[in-house]
Amino acid sequence: MPEHDDATDVPWARARALARDAGRPLPRLHRELHDALGHALAEPLTALTDLPPFDSSAMDGWAVAGPGPWRLRAGQALAGTEPEPLADGVAVGIATGAQLPPGRAAVLRREHGRVESATGLLVDRTATLPEPGRDVRKRGQECQVGEPLLPAGTTVTPAVLGLAAAAGYDRLVVHRAPTVELLVLGDELLDSGSPRGGRVRDALSPMLAPWLRGGAEVIGRRRIPDAAEPLHEALRDSAADVVITTGSTAAGPVDFLHATLAELGARLLVDSVAVRPGHPMLLAELPRAADGRVRHLVGLPGNPLAAVAGTVTLAAPLLDALGGRAEAEFQQATAAADLRGHPRNTSLVPVELRSGAAAPLPFGGPAMLRGLALADGFAAVPPGGLRTGDAVRVIALPHSRA
């Protein structure tokens, strides 16, 4: 798809801000832990308990009290039980994670202790007195009840689920994930086999759908032919919060998107961005759904790399805002080589990160994916380019969720 020059193009950083401002967080939901994955926290996560909730052993061995040698008490202190206090000069076997007996108990590691056959007493083979608190996971060491753990807007990952469970949560308050329908436009696209007869494979559907699922619920993916009427019907009837189209964003002979949006009474918020690749991307507010919901459309260019550039520029910030996610931060790096820039526009260059340095990858043209397949993200190169060693901002590729 050809890119054009337009002095009224929205600057790249401004376009991202406009996309985020267009979305208001969707309603809050109470979700069971296993159903909260991928959503964003709608309120801060605070500890409902101390972590650890009690003093526990960090090692297998013996809980001991006072100076040795120690007389062994019958039984074991095992995880899931509450042990009785130890008197001075007494020890009891203890497992990793088991609650420590109350008092001035310390832990003697198994490899440091020996039970004498003649006396049956436990002695410390290192000849050092275990100090109270040694090899002990102290109560509240990680956090104390009421302590803030994570801010609102944090994406619920598997690690967040584990922390929430450990901190006493059965349910989380999260924002509803936005629903998305992906409309792939173009008569030239094939679903299988090698390119033939002037047609090419659809590379966007298998690439974009998993990325979109990282921040949204993809409720549909359809192929739309290069014709005005089916595009009009698809946009009019879509039940999604956000419709994402690929192709038809420029002014070619079969690019009907702008005319269709005008017919529907949509409001253009961004109409082309000063960025390469991906220049003819757009963001629009569609007519409200029958239930009053605000709907949006993100129009991505049809060239594969340009479509991904549009995803990180407009689609990802909008979906993050609707889902209540905190704004994605750039990673600061240095240019490992000269990064060529456009005379007037921001350039998004696929890069590989190596020890904090951003190395440009080959095959970074608008229709290419070879460089992107190896990339850690896009370097946002300002007009005019950057020299080796200059500071550069790198934006990560969209995260995926199976």
C-alpha cells in the first residue's frame, strides 16, 4: 500500500496519546482467580495477610532451642501443622516450610547435625551455636498485612495470580477486557499454500490475532472482500468494542474505508500518522452500539510490518486504556549502530536488544516480516536518524496470551 506525505499528519507520540485518551476503562468485574488472567487490576492489590504468615524453616533439619547438645523430642514439625514450644536443650526434626516452634528456636541444617549413637543427643558438627532466626523465614519478611503489593492497572499474569493467592485472595476486582473483531480486507489474500496467480498469503490474521488476545477478547476474525457494501455491513453490525481492519486505509482504487466511515457517521480521531512504516493508519469513533456502548475502529495498513507499526501506535494504547491497563513504558537503550531516519517522520525500526544496546535488523521494509521475526521491539527513531551510541527509546512488541 503506498504511503503519502501530508503536513497535517499527527506526530507519532501524539497519536499514541490520542489513542489512549479515546478509551475509558471498561466496567469492573469480580473474577475468580483462574478467570482473572490477562485482565488488569481495577484496584490496588494489598496484602490480606503477612507473608510469610508465620516463622518457618528455610531448610530441612532440626528446630533447636538453647545451646546444644540437644535432646530429641519425638515426632516431626511438618508443613501444615502447629508445633508445640521447645524447651531449652530440646530439638525436633523440621521440614522446609514447616512452622517454627514458638520461642527462641533456631534451625540446624540436616547436613550440620549428627545424632550420637551412644547418647542419642543431637550435636552440631560445625561446633557453632545456631542463632535464633538463622535459616528461618521470618513472618512478614515479604510483606505485612495491609501493605500495597501492586497498583491498579497491573496486568494479571500467572505470577500475579500466585502472589494474590499467597496474599489471601480468592477473587480479584479487574476491568472487563475489551472485545475485538478483526476484519482482514483484500481479494488478493490466500489462506493456505504458496503465493500464486498474483495472490499472496494472509500473514496478518495468524500474527495479529494472538497479539490482540494479549489485551482483549477476540470475538471474531473475518475476511472482507474489496467491496464497499460488505465492509459497510461488517462495520455497522459488529458487536465488538473495537473493530480492527487491515488494508483500505489509503486512497487506492479499492480503498473504501474512509468513504464507509463517512457513510456510517463515524468520527475520525486520527487520520494518518507521521510514522514510517504505517503512515496511512487511522482511529475513528464508530456510532454507538444498540446498548449504548462506545465503539472504536483502528484502521491498520495492509502491509505486514506497517500493520504491526499501527498496532503499537494506535491499537495497543487504545486497548490498554479500555482494559484499565497502566500505560506501557519505553525501554531506554543505546543505538548499537547508526539508525537511519525519515526526514520528517518518526521511523519504527525493528531491533534486537543486546545488553542494553538496540541493534537494527535487516529486512525492515513495510511489506517485510523477516526482521520482525527476530525483533525484541521497535526503536522509535526521530526525524533525521540517530548515531551509534545515541539514546533511543524501544517499545516492546505486543504481548501475546494463548
